Amino acid sequence: MTPSFPGTADHVSPHGPRPGVRPAWLLIGPALAASLGAFLLTLTVGPEWAAMQRDMGLPASAILWVFVAYLLPALLAVPIGALLGRRWPTAVGLPAIALMVPGSVLITLASGSGSLLLGRAVAGFGAGLAWGVTAVLVAQAGPRRVWAAPLVAGAVVLGLGLGPVAGALLARMLSWRWPFMLAVPFGAVVLLVMVVSGIIMLIRQASTPTQPPAAPSA
């Protein structure tokens, strides 16, 4: 028999919910956060970077540091997000958004290379947390990861592709700073989704009856 998610109608187990298997809907918030992290990663590609370079007087070689300032903290945060997210996915997802949004605001308000790189580092660390916890939740989705993994991967790839497009359009129409502000409303939505899903999980856990220990055999 194919195993199912705990708390769903098709889950039947005399010993309670299967350990280590989480409902697929818990992936929604972290997956959206992971796609936002991918969006912010590629946002400085193309005309967006050229506009940043002109406005702040940065050398052409600075684009490497702008990428490293984001990608290195992100790579360092991925194992942290995966390790802690295995047990506390919501508690890891919330700080991920809480870092990406202020980091993006800091980039928007940056007056020099120092504040620009700091904002990229803060947002990058949050993105790494989101990527780590999302990967763990996909692994914990049980048999539903067959379709959950492609959906999450598609959302991340979409974020990667939208970064340069949104950056190019808004940089030409307004300023290179405005695309980073997209993280604020999107992050607010993701934050709300994570809070609601976290509350639902707490209610479900509180309503799940604990199983009495088995009697010792003679």
C-alpha cells in the first residue's frame, strides 16, 4: 500500500502519523520564499547592473562582488536551513523572509558599495535558509514529492528568469532600485502564508492524540 500524509483523509496507521512525513501544503510558503531568493539572485543581470554601475560609480569588475556577496552567504545558509528546517520548517522560513525583505530595502536605499554589498549579503543569507528548508520539505513530502519536486523547481526557475526581465523593464521605466522593492509586497504575502500554515500545523499537532506506550512483553 502506498503511504500517505499524516492528517489527510487517506492516511491510516494504527500507530499515529508517520514520522518524518509532512503535508505537501506546508511547502507553499518556503517554495515561494525560495523563488524570491532566486529572483533576487539574478536581479542584477543585464541592464539592471548597467544602471546600478552608472548611478553608484562602480567599476565593471564590481559585478563579481555583487554576486559573491549574495551567493556566498546563501551557500553557507543552505545547510543551516536544511538542518534546522528538518524539525522546525516554519521557524526557519520566517527568518528567511525577515532577512530577504530588509536586505532588499537596504539595497534600494544604498548610497555606496558598502551598503549595497551588505544588503546583498543579508538577502543572500535569507535566500539560502529558504532554499535549505524547501529542499528538506520536498524530501519529507513522501510519495507526493514526485509532483512536488518539479513544481518547486519550476517556481525557482521562474524566479531566476523573472529577475533579469523585471530588472530590465523597471530600470528603464523607473530606476534600478525599484525592482528590489518588489520583495516587500511579495515577502508580506509569503510571510502571511507561512504564519497561517504554521498555526495550522500547531493546531493539527495539538489535536493529534498521543498513543499510549505498548505493554512490555512477558
